[in-house]
Amino acid sequence: MNSIIMSFENVTFTYMQEDESVKPAVNDLSFSIQDGEWIALVGHNGSGKSTIAKLMNGLLFPQTGKVEAMGKLMSEESLWDIRSQMGMVFQNPDNQFVGATVQDDVAFALENNGVPHEEMVVRVKEALQQVKMADYLDHEPHHLSGGQKQRVAIAGALALRPRLLILDEATSMLDPQGRMEVIETIRELRKATGLTVISITHDLEEAALADRILVMNAGEKQLEGKPDAVFRSGNELTNLGLDLPFSMRMTHLLREVGIELQGEHMTEDELVDELWTFYSKK
Amino acid sequence: MMEKMIFGRFIPGNSLIHQMDPRAKISFVFVFIAIVFIANSAITYGILLGFTLLVVFLSKIRLYFLINGLKPVFILLIFTFLLHIFFTREGDLLVDIGFIKIYEEGLRQGIFISVRFLVLVFITSILTLTTSPISITDGIEVLLGPFKRVKLPVHELALMMSISLRFIPTLMDETGKILKAQMARGSDIGSGPVKDRIKAVVPLLIPLFVSAFKRAEDLATAMEVRGYRGGEGRTRYRQLNWRLIDSLSLVVLVGLAGILVYFRV
């Protein structure tokens, strides 16, 4: 199935439109996302990433251009229907936890959408199993780690059985372990359900896992392509204020001192593999 | 000190009282508060005290824990007790040491008021100790249901309550962090004259407010994205379940009222 799940067509959005000196946060942006893709939207602070997220779920409407989601034009009328088909996880784990306990929080979106009680119980359990938090039904948020809270937030989104999951800097406030937990959860979910994921991030290591990367700068699309293609344009990324993944920086540095490594390495394992077989291959 | 306080704390458990429907428990407490005022003699206060201890026993919350947790309340209790003893001048004179004169009626009143106070504090504490805040909120929402007719935003009130409860620990943590951050910058909150201490709280409160507003905004966004559109058309994940024991508890309460009226002087 190759249908388009989300598309932006010449979208421009400016905060405080009346003020001429304010530059548009998103400027003439066009892209489309296929059903089942994992897209990473990367960019430095102020590149317009968060505005894009808000445009995607109808918290903001573009001043010019069109946003389409699930085949519908985003408008006041279609808004709630579109929202019921997408889940969104935000940056701060604490500020999006609505329920008093894990299960209440997961059920929140279901309650809003009027899902009957029996169905809710099933879906809450199912969603929590998907993120491996089924043992924490009655836990309160302040007894959970950041990574666990974000997984609960993902479960809260999944309970609605969405077609699209948007992660808006969902890992940026987490410690490395929490970040791994969340990324691993997303990977497994993708494997199991083929869910479409848009992850908005400034962490290129996370972006490296995606099928396609969109690099944003000052409200415009700077680069687009598969992760390895995007990462090959190393300096350009660094100039945009983005840090290359450690393994790639290492590769670049090794090349600079004259060690002829073969490919680009997106993970440390790949790099290590090449390094320890380096001499034997020669 | 905060750890020992049991006001508003919930102790999970599986006792008879824990299993009761929050609606029943809340109604029970309110009716009980009214009933307490029927008592006016040694026997009736004795019955009340006995009944309360029975409830505590049924809740399987240790009396020691309860008393220990309510220490701050006891200070108030002793204060009212002494007030009654010293300022009621009726009945026979019992003690007369210089300026201290204790009369029989004063002693009686002091004991009665203390028992009344104690019983009320115990019963309300048992309510909050055995019912999770979220259940209390649910109970209140249902009990206030009829007031929707007069345009009381019952659902919104209940949601506000549950969100406030949910954020108490978060904001407590935050306060701790800000406190440490300010202490690291040399602010001194714990000492000096009262005026200085109050002034020192300001740099604590302002960041707390700023962050609370930020959180509120984030939360509102998250709620909207998750499809929150007010109470209409919403279903409930938590179902309340009125059982025989709940009806029985209220019957018992009516019985108690009857007994108290009978023994009343």
C-alpha cells in the first residue's frame, strides 16, 4: 500500500503575521509522507521543526498552502477526525501525563473519543503490552523514570490505534538509557505493526534509524533523502548546527589522518566491524 | 516531617473499607459529620469513639500509624482541650492552684469536644487513607452529577481536581530543585527574622509559577492533541461499582444515629 498519509503543499506559517520584520517559521514547505514510512525531521533550534509538528496536528493552520492528513485537508471540521487517527508524543514526559496512574493516562484519549468501557480495558492492556509497560498499570507518574513515562505516552497514543505517530522531540529530555528504551520501543512497534512514524529531533543518531530524513533550516527544507545520503553531506550538516553521530565523526576524522575507510558508518557497531577487519581485508 | 504527615495520603490496601465505593464512603463521611453533633453525653460520645475505632480496625490501618501521622492535629486538640478546661466556669470546682481553676463542667466539655474532634479527624483520615485521590474525584463527580442541571461544570471541576492531585508531587519535586538552586546561589531561606524569611520565599515562588504555567500550556496542548473536547461524549475508564456492602454501610450509619438519639441526654 503506497498511499500518502501526510502532505504539506507550499506551506508558509508566520507567528505574528502583522509584524513585517518577523520571518516565517515555516517557509514554502512541501513534502509528503507515505503510509508506513519512518521519517525523521531534523534541524537546529528555530529551524521550524516544532511549528511543523503543530501544523501537522492542527494546533496551527498555515497562512498559505495546504496541509493534508489521512487524505483529508486539515480544517476546523476535519480536525478531530484527523486527530483521532494520529498519536503524538511531546518533549517533556511530565507535562503530557494527564491521568493519575499509568492506566488512566493511557485511557485518556480513548475516553475523549467515547470508546466504550469494555473496549477500553482491552485496548489499554494491549497498548501497554506493546510498549512493555503492562506491569505498571497502577503506577503513578512520579514513580516512573523519564523513559518509562515516554513509553506510557506512546502507549496512550497507540491505544487509539492510530495510523501515524508523531514524536516531537520525544527523546530530548531523557537520559541515554531512557532514550534507548524509547527508540527500541519505536523500532519494535514499526516491525510489528508497520506504523508510520514521524520523529522530530535534533539527535542525528535517532534520525539515522529512519527511512528518510528531512533536514530543516530557518523554516526551509535544506536536504532530503535516505540517512546515508544525507550524512554523506557531512559539512553541510555541521554548518546547520547539527552534530553528526559519533561513529560518523570518527570515520571522518580517521579519513583525515589518512586511514582509508570504506563506507559511512551510522552505528558504532558498523564502524567497529570495519576497523577490526581493516588490516585483514587489505 | 512531610513524610510522616498522612493528610491526603493514600495507603493502598485490600480491606473492607478499601473495597467500598467512593460514593458510599464520601456520603458516609458527610452523614457521619452530621451525626457526630447528636452526641451530648458520656455514653453517646463513648459510642461514637467505639464506632470510630471499629471503622479504623476494619480499614486495617494501624492505630499507631494513624496517631503518629496526625501529631500536628493533636497539638490543636490539646489546645482546644486546655481552652475549655480553663475558660469554662460551671459546675463544681475540681482543682484550685492559685490562678488555675478547673471546673467540672470545663473538664467535661473539654473531653467531649476533644472526642468529637478526634472522631471527625479519624473518620475523614480513614476516607483519604483508604480511597485513592482519583476514586475520590470520581465519587465527587458522580455525587455532584445532579448539579449539572444548574450549570455547575461538574466534569471540569473533577478534571481540575484530578490534574491538581496528579501534579502535586511534580511541583513538590520542582520546589525542591528550585530551593537547592537558590541555596547554591547563596540564598538563605531557613534563618533570619520572619520578614527576611518571607522575602526569601519570593525567588522560590516566581520560578515555580513560571514553570507551572509552562506546564499547564504543555498539558493543554497534549490534551487537545489527544482529543479532549470537554465532558460531552466522553466515556469513563473508571467504573464505579455500588455493592451491597456500600448500602449496608449507610444502613449502619442510620442505625448509629438511632442509637445516639436514644441515648442522648
